[in-house]
Amino acid sequence: MAQASADTAAPSEFDRDTAVIRRAPGVYDTHLSAGWTIFNAVNGGYLLALMGRALGDALPHPDPLTVTAHYLTASVPGPAVIRTERVRAGRTLSTGTASLVQRAEDGTETERLRVLATYGDLSALPDDVRTTAKPPALPPYEHCLGSDSAPGDAPALSGSTAIAGRLDLRLDPATVGWAVGAPSGRGEMRGWFGLADGRDPDPLSLLLTVDALPPTAFEMGLTGWVPTVELTVHIRHRPAPGPLRVAITTRNLAGGFLEEDAEVWDSADRLVAQSRQLARTVAGEGG
């Protein structure tokens, strides 16, 4: 399938909902779509992709290589402004910052998140690969479980959120014990990932992918909201067309905080993205 882009006449839902309009140099207007919410808050991966879109326009290089975001307050659907600043632009890399703010009815601005990112050109990277990393061992797509697979009165496997309708997500049955009240306790989440409208992955959509699966906290026996405090993503390759495989693990939950380490593999068996985030467990919030 040919990849849709923000420049086509009929953009995909992802491209439409991550569109930004340049108001002035480095300043962009945008609208946070209610279609990408989790427990009424806008998903952090979607926000990161939107920030990546603005930085991709503000910086001279095309692709995000490393992006770090600190989430300051929960974002809500509605208008927002992204302010970017070019920190440095070299021959092969450029670095910039971005801040997303939303304005209340009384005119007060609240900063939602702040990003520091370095961009480059993924197509210019050398082809050599030396790695001990291996793709996750997943059952075939048709043997994994989608958002319509939860039995009885169990919660939807996507977490009962609006974002579920935008994703083609099929989870490894070994990581969905939480949906039937029998979490494994292993802190693992794995699955096949794509966008529901069939848009092929690209470096920008990978920023969404790393934060789109249900939290590993569910499989550790916790429920409720798991808001991201900080998220760092490394984009390693431009992904091949087709579904992605995502594996997320948590090794340590302490003091109400946990880390999530994610790997994203493309249809050509290449590790295309890695991430680590620090998240907070908020028991009893979010329904």
C-alpha cells in the first residue's frame, strides 16, 4: 500500500490529526483530536508525533533521530499552539526544542509538554548492522487478540479508549491476562501494530507506536491511569511497509513509578525504533 502523507489530497487520519499550520516562524497552530484520547487525556505518543511534525518543518533535516519529551500536564482535546526553537543546525544533524501550550477561556496558557529533539536524514545512514537484538516471538497476526476480543465483561484490550478506533492492534495472548482478571505479573506487552486506515509506518508515526499499546502495569496487576512523565524515542531506520511488531517490558516498579522499554520491528525484521519512558501509576483513576 502506498504511504499517505500530509501533502496528499486525501491524507490519512493520522496525518490529518497531526497537521500543523505555521502562524509565524517557529510558531504553529494545531488541534488536538479527541480521537486519540486515553481516559479523556490525549495520548502521549500522538502528542509526540504532532510535535515531531512541527519540528520537522522548523528544522532543515527531514527525520527525527532522537526525541525526548517531558509531559508537564495532561493535554485535552482542542486548540493548541506549538512554539519551536532551532538550537543548532549542522551538516548532518540539527537540534531544536518545542513546547505545546493550551489556552483556557480566561486567556491563561498552560504548557502541556516540552520536547528536545535531534533530526537527520535516515536515508543517508550507512547500511552496516551489528546487533544482538532479535524480533519478538509473536504468534501469527490472526492468532493474536484485537480490541473486539475481550471475553464477557472484561475491558477492551485497548484499554477502553477512543484511540482504539484509530489502531489496528493485535496483542499476544500471553500478555493479556489482565483482561480476564489473571495478570501474569511479568510486566510484558507484545503485539502487532498498524494504523486502522492502512497507512504504512514512517519515522513520524513511530513516535506514536512506542506509546500506543496498553501499559505493562496492567499485566503487573495494576489498574487505572499510567501517565507518562518522560519519554525518549530513538528512530533507527525508515520502516518498511506493513505491520510492525512491538515489545514492551518493565523490570522495576517502585515508589509509584515504572519504566517501559519498547522495541519496534518492521516487516523486514529491522529494529526501527527504541524507547524508554518513565511513567507514574495512579491507582483508581481513569476508570
